[in-house]
Amino acid sequence: MSISDVHIEESATDRRAFMQVALAGPMIASRSSPAGAASPAAREVFVNHKFAEHQVPLGEVSVNYATAGSSDKPALLLLPGQTESWWGYEEAMQALQADYQVYAVDLRGQGRSTWTPRRYTLDSMGGDLVRFISLVIKRPVIVSGNSSGGLLAAWLSAFAPPGQIRACLCEDPPLFASEISPLYGHSLKQAAGPMLTLYSKYLGDQWSIGDYEGLRSAVAADPEPILRFFPLPPTPAQNLKEYDPEWARAFVEGTVARSCPHEVMLSHVKTPMLLTQHFHRIDDQSGHLVGSISDLQVAKTREIVAAAGAKIDFVSLPDAAHPMHRADPARFVGVLSRWTVGLT
């Protein structure tokens, strides 16, 4: 086997690892319900997990969460990405609970938390989390978020009340790359947008269309580079059934960040930040980003946060899956734990 053969095989493996659990990609969960047994639109799809679930009313929404660990440990809040429920962190929580009091939440529109039609924005979700920290955690907290959850981790560092956030880990967040007209680099249409567009078109807000077979066919037929890596299972994965596809439309139409441009948010970051970048590449033919955040967007994020006076660390993990916390929990726990040791 030649060196070039080895390189090709390793690259293909990296791409598969990333796209199995990519920004908008469903996770194939072994605990999913039988086909036709439950309706996502009617919210009759939930299954049990290793940690008990709790709900807290926050005004507009009721937020679902799980917790582990004891109160004598540092508080840690985990924020899942788009299409992911809290239990994407389940394996990581088992390791983290020895050193942290861990809280993992379902963001509005995902898992058992309230669906809020026409109310999916970074600002509304961030407000939910501020109230959650105030009412449930009740002390300063380290925040770690993946993908869209990483955007919200940055939002909390920027806009939460003083003293509420100790530090934030942004795990492969789509900074700039999830905006319609970003100040820097690839836009959503040049990244994960094609997948989100199909989610919105074929599933509909609150699963009002529910044409999953149509979605599968469209993904298979579309020539967009990122969609080549999204083969969908015969029936919707458990996490996808727990997701309101209006999330996707909010990103595609740009309403999710209309009142929160990413460069403005980053210029207000006030706490230490760790930014990780996982598998990514630029498609040779289209020039589109296959990944969550480009090298340019990483560089601009670091530049803006540093100019704001906040400490920002960066870890490049080019062989890591987009949600490393789910694909490789031990590696995620190691990255998080090593970084938090230096926090004061």
C-alpha cells in the first residue's frame, strides 16, 4: 500500500467520522421507537435514559435537563448542538461527574423542552439559559457547547449577567459560517445550509410536513458537497424526532442571529474561552466549506475576542468528529478537564 493510498483512506475515514455526526446530521440511536409507532409532531417520541430528567419553568418555556455529580464540585453546563438533545452528552457525563456538578439541557425546540414557533433566536435561547443558571444552578458556571450550543456558550460569555459565567468552551462552533451574510468567510449557504434547507422543506415547522422519505431522496440526489456525507437511515433517528425543524428554517432565513451578529457577540466576550476546531476542508470544485468553521473564521474569532480583552485559547483537532463529546467522550473530557484546571 502506497503512502498516497494511506492518505486517501485516512481522509475518507475522517470525513465519515465527521459527517456521521455533523452540524445538521441525525444520530443513529439504538433506542429509537419502531417506525410509525409515534408522531414527532404530537411529541410522542421520547425514550428513557441513564440519568433522570427534570423540567423547570422559565416563563415562556419549560426547559428539560439532566444532572450528575455533587455540589462540592465546580458547576458545568453542557449545551447540545442543532438536532441534539441533552443525552448526546450522556456518556461524557458519566466521566465528568467525578470532577464537576454537571447540568445538560435541552434547548428550546429540542428534546423535551418547549417548542416555540417563530421564537428561535440566539437572544431568546440565551435568555432561557441565563434564567436556568439563576434558578437551577445558582452559582457561577463553566459552559461548554457544541455547534449551535457553542454559539450560545459564546453568547453567555458576552451577555450573561456579571459573575454568572466563569469560562466557556466553544466546541467546533459555526461562528460566521452559520450566518447568511457573515463579515468573514463562508456563509451558511456555502456550508451546512443545504442540509438545513432540506430539513425545513421536507419536515416542516413542528414536523407539519413530515416527509422523511422525501428528505432521504432529496439528500441522495442533491449534488451539494456537504450532502454527499449525509446518508439517512430508513427511519428518523431518535434525536431528529425530538427536534423542531423550524430551527433549521430560522438559520436558513437568518432570523436566528438577526439581532446578534457574530462579530458583535464576540466583541463582548468577557470570560476565558477555549475554541476547538474539528474536521474541515474546502471542497475543490465548489469552494464550499465541509465542516463547521474555516481557518479564516477561527483566526477572526481569536482576533476579535483578544481585542475585547478576554483570554482565548485554541485547540486544533483536525481528526475529531464535529460533536467530539458524543463520538469520542473520553477525548472531549480530556480537552475540557485539562483546560479548566488553569481557571481561577
